[in-house]
Amino acid sequence: MTTEAEDSLWRWPLATFRDTLASDSPTPGGGSAAMVSATLGLGLVVMALRITANKAPDRAFLDTLILSGERLMAELSAHADADIAVFDAYIAALKLPKATGDETAVRRAALQEAMVAATEIPLNAAQSALEGLDLSSQAATLATTQIVSDVGAGAATLRGAVEAVLYAVDVNLRGLDDSGRRQAYADSRDHLLAAAGQRADGIARLVRDRLR
């Protein structure tokens, strides 16, 4: 895993994150909370792969999957920090002066730039979580029976994280001036949500069949 920056939420104690989330602070919000939960779900999947690999006579392929999971966890971790940073940028843009026409134009451009970033970050996070579901699908067939329930739990958490993080897209779409970009983002949201549901449903069936 990568080393987090000094201001990263990943340096917070877990209780601090929980309590700050429940406070009246606007950050961390729904987007970053969903991204954190996605890393936890993916962590369960990687754990199952590690335990399975430790018992495998040839663990080369499993190690490749574990590396993929670690990469996705790092991506989702970075997305969570970025979600907080872009909200701060949006608040900074709101505070820009607007006394003149030029100032209003500069402020409007800054707000749109922040809004675009605030829409793209959750879309990118949802894509990473979707790739995590693909990894979960492989893990569901490879994990030992004793640990496959954790794969199911991880996949269910990833599915919920995709749905949760895409609400951040919904709320930001309303503020985008560019109708073409707004539609493209909406299409991406719909695709990611549908794909996550289909893949998670398949994993759930597979896991339950193995546990019977």
C-alpha cells in the first residue's frame, strides 16, 4: 500500500473518522464515506485470497489477484481523499468575489471546474469498485469454503458503495452548465449502477450455492 499524505483521512483513528462523519462538519460526506466502505469490502476479498493462497500448492495466480486488489484499494483510498479536497475547492470557489462582471465570470468558472471534479471523482471511484466486484467474482470461485462468506460480504459492501457513491454524482449533475457533459455523466452513472447490481447478484448466488 502507498504512504498517505499528512492530511489524509487514512491517518485518522477509526473512531475519529466515525465521529467526524456524524458531526456537523460537511466533510467527510457521503462520497468519501462510500469510498472508505468500498476499501473495507475489497479488503475482505483480498483477505480471503491471501488465506486461500497460503494453502495453495501454486499461489502464483492468486498472488496476481492479490496485487490487483491492493492496487484497487490504493485507488479507492486516493479517491476518498480527493473527494474531500474537491469539496474544499468548491467552498473556496463559493467565497470568491462577485462584485463585478469579471469577478462573477471567474467565480462561475471556478465553481464549474470544482463541480466537474466533484462529479468525476465518484464516477472514477465507482469504476474502481466495479473492478473490485470483478475481482470478487474470481475470488468467489477460488476461495476456500471456510472463507467464501467473507467474499460474499465484501462483494455486498462493494455493491452498496457503488450505489452510495453515485448519489454524489446525482447531486452534482444539477449544477453543471454543459448539458452534453451532464448527459454523459448521467449515462456513466446508469451504466455503473446497473453493472454493479448484475455482478453483485451473480456473486451472491455463487457464494450461497457454495455455502449450501
